[in-house]
Amino acid sequence: MTSEENPDFQAFLDRPEVQEAISNINSDLTDRRRYKPSQCEVLTQAYTMLQTQEQYSFDIDPEAEKLLPDIIDKRVQKIVEASAPEKSFKDMHNKKRKIGIVFSGGPAPGGHNVIAGLYDAAKKANPDSEIWGFLMGPDGIIENEAINLTKDIIDQHRNLGGFGMIKTGRTKINTQQKMDLSKETCKALGLDTLVVVGGDDSNTNAAFLAQEMHNDGVQVIGVPKTIDGDVQVKDAKGKILCAMSFGFHTAARAFSESVSNLCTDCSSDVKYWHICKVMGRSASHIALEIALQTHANITLIGEDIADYTDLTQVEQAKKDGTIDFRAYGITLRHLSRVLCDAIISRAAAGKNYGVMVIPEGVLEFVNEIQMLIIKLNTIIALHNRTHDDDFHTVFPTLEDKIEHLRRITRRKASAAGIWNQQDHDLFSDMPDFFQEGLLTERDSHGNFQFSLVKTEKVLMEMVKDYLKELADTGKYKQGLSKAWFQKMLIRENLNPDQFGPVLFKNYSNDILVLKKAIISKKTYEQALIKAELIEANSIIPASIETVYNKSIPKFKTQTHFYGYDGRGNAPTRFDCIYTYNLGLTVFSLIANGATGLMAAIRNLEKEFSEWEPIGIPIAPLMSLEERKGKLELVLEKTLVDVNSNAFKVVEELREKWLAAQPGPDQYRKPGPIRFDGASEENRPLTLQLNGLESGGE
């Protein structure tokens, strides 16, 4: 019955307390909108200027020099106060401007504050200036779909997550036609500047747009955004210029709270391994931060896996006077063995449960998988170029694709040298769902879509198979409390000290593990019969049977994927402050005539008082990378540094957090994102640790 049919219920709905309870506006939302982020001291000044930082240099790719000649010689610019500016400087700074801004790629918490900071700074300099937002990402530039961002629109989105103000998209402006249309749009709107907020591909776009529009007088500024944390900048000497892109802290904290809740859950019902796949296609920064935030029992770091060396094989090869290249880099099978070892050690300590964190792109760091992906990418790209059609349309089913690969191994064709019988055999041994995943359609940038592949399922199927093998050989057993064992037997008037040494290999310990030779109920009975504790063909005492059943581990898993939920989270205070200052930095770069630069904040790893707004030249950061089977000039992603303090801490405490011994686990509770309050952390733990002096080797 609707409220129209029931006037009394309409009266209930109209009550103020009911309206308050069901309103879209709540106190948290109101507080967020009202919050005014702190500003870097220099950005509070009436006028700023740029100071070239000659101490920073880059190794410039010849291809970047060739394709981006007008912006390749840009240098790092520090924003400083213009203490006594001349009238001409003031006039230039305060002139009326029309600035366009676009979000590109996936959403990242804090993006709205980039716009808010830019808007506030532009309006402060000249109230007649306008900020135009392009709708639906780069398509909005190409198609001239933009709106004038007013104060009301801006204020509705301050300190809020998502990119809902103007939406986003993944289109690349990578053809001359798209570039020409973009230039026409900027000219039609009369834009002075275009601001591109995005990740590595988006800032690559910004560099080419800056080059194309250089002679048109349109400035182009980039802003580093990605929750993956893989847009970081160092100069040629390793000096950090941008330690982290915005959105990372919020997403990692959101994921960490969920993972931490699973740590609480698994130690409550003690029967599940929670397998948590987290975003991180090409780098494991999020997984590393989650490890620090939660102390999950197992965290895989892809860059660490890629660095694996089998020292036993290396030593054997030395003795043989050869080099065994198979010793360098981990295999999928070996990785599953490493996980099994950890699971077994916890089970033996009485903990057949735990939490495992896996970055979605971890398989890219496994040599054999990486090679398959590279080869399949090349085969797909080669087919598309040679036949001028789409590989996935011509071969729509998995069977069609596999048959095509089989034909390649049989003929002498251009692709035959890429895909050989050994590749085909390795591929054929993989489960169907993983084969299909490896052959899935690439994204618009030519990247393998790891989020579509059930990475955790690939690993867990191998883990389960090996655990069964280990159980059958007596190596995988559930540890039992000695006190519990004794109580169970005494309850049935049995002497535990008679049965214990017969059944357990470590009866003197607090946690008991069955002897290795006991691999089945039959061998269990035989051990009891041999010790003359029971007679042949007699019924096993109930307590003794219960002990056996409890000693046989059951590997139960629950899988989880953390991605879109975290990137849609309301930003942390760190990301609110960071992004607002990025917006202010963007305007300072614009007001000083900069183009082809990326707005950044140096010293993010330090206290806020030491933050330093800068502009980083984009073109010198670019290098050639394989995309869709060919080399393209792109902004290079930054991987986890296995020599960093943050990684070394995780590496050092790996065994402690595995907690494969009796006693409590070492879980850490990061708590929810609180936004306000003295207890809220002021930067990612990764940055906090990396900002400290190293403790040495």
C-alpha cells in the first residue's frame, strides 16, 4: 500500500525525525563538505613564482626527444613566494582565465579536491575566471562535452570520493584525428589551459597534448592519480620528487579495514583461510601497505617473487661449471609450494586458518606466466596487424583460440618463432578458466586484464592439489592442544600419557602433531594395536577417534576481491589535503605560464610542514614500452622497491606475522577511515617508513 492510499503513513513520512533519518544528507557528509584542508605555506601567499631546480636531471629517451621536442627540455620547477612582484607580473597572475579539467582512467578518492583547489585559487586570483569540466573523461574533450563548474557544484563535492562531479573515461587521445578534435574543442571553448588528472597513460596523453598545443598557446598540466600507487617520480640520481599518487592511501586503508575484519573473523571461527586479491595490476604497492596495516599471515609481493633466486640450483651449476638460468625467477609450481609450506606450518601449530593477501597482477611476476602473456600479446597483435581484423572476433571460443595456437606450432610462419611446442604444452597443462583468462581480450591500452583472471583460483587449485599430496604422505597435519587431548582421554577413563607418545611425534610439547607415519585411519589403528593399546578388530574409543578426526586438516577457503569498493571510498584526511594542495599547485603552474608539467608535492613522506609544491616535466619521464605488440612512448610505472625500508620491514617480520607457533596471532587493526581526530594517521605507512633513515643492512 502506497502513501497515497494510506494518508496516515504519509504523515509518518513527513515527520521531521523520519525525514532526517532517510535524507541523503547526513552529518558525516555535511562535516566533509565543510572541512577546509590545510594549505602548504607557500600556496597561501598572494603571488607565487617558479624557481628552476637545476639539481634534478633525467635520462632522456631519444624517442621522447624526437616526438616531444617543444617540452623535452622542461626542468623541475619549485613554487616559491613572489614577495615583491611588479605590476606586469600581478596583471599576468590575476588575468581572467578559462581552464578545462578532465578526469581520465579509473576513479581515485580525492579527485574532487583537485578541482576544488584549482577553483578556489583561480577565483581568488580573478573572480571572473572559469573552470570547465569535461564530461565522461577524454571523450568529453574529443566531443566538446563540458560544463561550467560553479561554486554550488564544487561545494557539493568537496572532500568526497569518486569522480561523480564530471565522471571519467578511459579513452586515449592517441590518433591525429582525436588530437585535432581536442584542439578544436579547446579553441571553441577559448581555453587557456587543459588539466589532465590521471595515471601513467593519462599523463602520457597530457605530454602529447602539451606538444600538440604548444604553438596554439594552450597550456597543459598533468596531475598524478592512481590507487595502484605506481605513478611515482625519481630523478636520474634516485632523488624522490613524487613519492605517491593520490587515492592510494584511501584505497589501501579501505582494503586494510576489510582485510583486518577477516583477520578477526578467521581467528574467531578458526576454520577458513581468507584469500584476498587486491588491486595492483603491475605493482604491489597496495599489497605492501595492507601488509603493514594488518599484519596478514601471508602477503605476496610480486616484485619480491620476480627477484627470487634458487641458491641451491646456482651452487650446483657452479660445481658443474655451467649457468642454470632456471634458477633465476620463480615458477608457478614453486610459488604454490611456498604457500603450502606456510599453511602447513600454521596447521602444525594448531592454526588451520589465516589470511592471505595477493596482488591481482602477481602472476605477471612469475617468469613462465609473464613469458606466456608477452607471447600471446604479440600473437594477438601480429594477427590483428597482418589480417586487419580482430583476433577475438575471428576466434570467438576458447577451442578456436587453442586450435589457432596449435596450428602455429606446426607451421613455419611469422608467429611460429614466438609460440613453440614447449609453450603450447605448458599452456595446455593449465586449467581451462586460466587458459581463457590468458587469452581474454586486452584493454584499450593493450594491457593484459588481470582483474578478469581469477588469480587466487589459479594459485589455490595448485595449493589444494599439493596439500592433498602432502596429507597423503603425512606432512600436512593439524596440531592439537595437549591440554585438550588429555582432557578428552581422561573423560573416557583413558591414560593420555600412554596414548600420547604412541600417536604424537612431540608429546612433550603444548601443541601435538601426529607422527608422520600415521597417514590414514588404518595406520592410526595399526599404531594403537602395535602398542597394545587396543586389540585388533576392536572398536576405537570415541575420544581416540575424535583425536584422529581433529588431526586431519581440512583446507577451506573464502575468496575476496578488493578493488572498486576501495577506489569509491570517501578520501582519508591525507588524500583530502594532498589533492587540495595539488589543485592549488596546478593554478600556480598555470599562472606562471607552465606547460608540459605534472603538478606534484615533494616530501610527502615527511611532515606536512615540509611539503613542497613543484612541477615535474612529463616528457623526460617517458620511455619506450611494449603495448599491443609494438613499442610506444609512455610514462613508466614505478614498482615496489625491494630495497626500501617498507619492504624490508615486511620481509623481516614475515615469519612473525605468519605466527606459525602456539600463541596469539600478530594481527593489527587499522580501524576505519575516520577523517577527523588526532588518532587518524597522517600518511601511508609505506611513506612513513621510507621517509626514515635506514637501519642498515
